[in-house]
Amino acid sequence: MSNKNVREACDLMRFNCVVRIDCACGNSRLMGGLEALRTFGKTPIKSYAERLRCSRCGGKRARVQVDTVPLR
């Protein structure tokens, strides 16, 4: 199996991946490539956590990771 190098939102779309965002309070969400591109532009995925604020607790303690989309 190959190692995918996902760095930006366009890579999320190319490799059919999503960004999983988890807050310390337990709130989480999935963000697809198109939504990430509209929200963050061409910024690197590793910098997403700095720009996010939780909708439930208002905290800025997000953990961002890339996941594959399950086949339907």
C-alpha cells in the first residue's frame, strides 16, 4: 500500500480523504476537500488547527488529522 502525501485541500480531493477535527470537549466533525478549500484556501493542513474555534465550547484546542473516506 502506498503512502499518500496529503498537504493541502486539493490533495484531500485527489486522494478521496477528509479532515477529522476533534476538540478536547468531545465535539468533532468531518470536513471534505471542497469545504476545506472554501474555508482555508491553499493553506497547509497542518496550520488548520490554529485557525479553528469549537462551535460548542469556544475553545481553540482542536486536533486535526486526515482520514480516508469509507467506500459506499
